Amino acid sequence: MLVGYARVSTKDQNLELQLDALTKAGCEIIFQEKASGIKADRPELDKMMAQLRRGDVVCIYKLDRLGRSLKNLLNLVADFEKREVGLRSLTDSIDTTTPQGRLILNIFASLAEFERDLIRERTKAGLEAARVRGRKGGRRSGLSAEAQKKSMLAEMYYKEEKLGVDEIAKTIGVSKMTLYKYLRLRGVPISAYQSKTGKL
């Protein structure tokens, strides 16, 4: 059976162009979706996947109507292959039921892997360059303006030695763990007794 799948990204767009092309191609049933390609939740696609049987061919107007990304598209195609389901893209002239179509998709898969390797290589080179310049990867330990104010209050209250850490944390509106973080960032030595008991 030739099964059609049509999708547009927004409710303002219409499916007529895709539906006409899929109908002309001979699709016996067409699943219609109005959903952004970014969204993982596509109920009509899920319905189609549940109904596909061995020997069916999924027909789409264009490859980007099916996959959210190249990786997502290749994963779907791999699923089709396991279930012995073909894929035909009308405007891309790709048909995985033919040797030529399978070759083109294999080239796409190779390009995707090549792109991933390049990204990994660039990331590794960037981290190495940063390390040479004395910087390390990861989240910065700097504080926001609001956190800076609270850390100064924390230091002031702590050095006054009138309140225990629980009371200081409650006064400035942070957890005890965050309070200790602020004190460490401001270079304030924490007494062993107070850190254990929360009291002066």
C-alpha cells in the first residue's frame, strides 16, 4: 500500500499542494499534520507508524516534511528498513525501494556522520586552545547582581557572629548550602564548629 504523509508547520499554512501531489502519486491513505518540525510530538505520524505493514511505501512531498532533522529522518528510515517499509520522496526523487534511492540515503547518512565528526573535532580543538590559554570548559562560577548582593550580606552577617548559619540563610533567603557557597566565593573562612552545628 502507498501511504501518504503531509505536514505543514503552522495552522496558517495549508496542505493542498502536498495533498494534491500525494493523491496524484496514488496514495490510498494520507495522514495530515499541522505541527512544527521542532516538536517531537506528532500524533498523525505516530498513527501512521502504528498502521504501517511489511511492503508498504511511505510517500512524502519532500524529505523535510517527514524528519525534524537529518538524524531524525535517518532514524525513521532505519525503522522503515527493519519493518521492510519503503520511503518515496516526490520532489527529492528518492525511493528506497530502488538501489539508487538507498544509495542516496546512505550518502546522506555518511554526510551526517562526517558532520558529527567535524563538530567533535572542532570542540576538542577549542577546548585544547582554551586549556593552553589557561581556561577550563564548563559553567562559569560568577554570580548574578542579585547573588552578589546576597553574598555580601552573608559575609557581613557571618563576620558579625550574632546569627547562626541557619538564621543567616533564612534572613537573606537562600539555602544553607548556597550560603556556604557565597562565603567560599568571597574567601571567608568557615569555622569548623559553625559548619557542623549551624551555630556560633
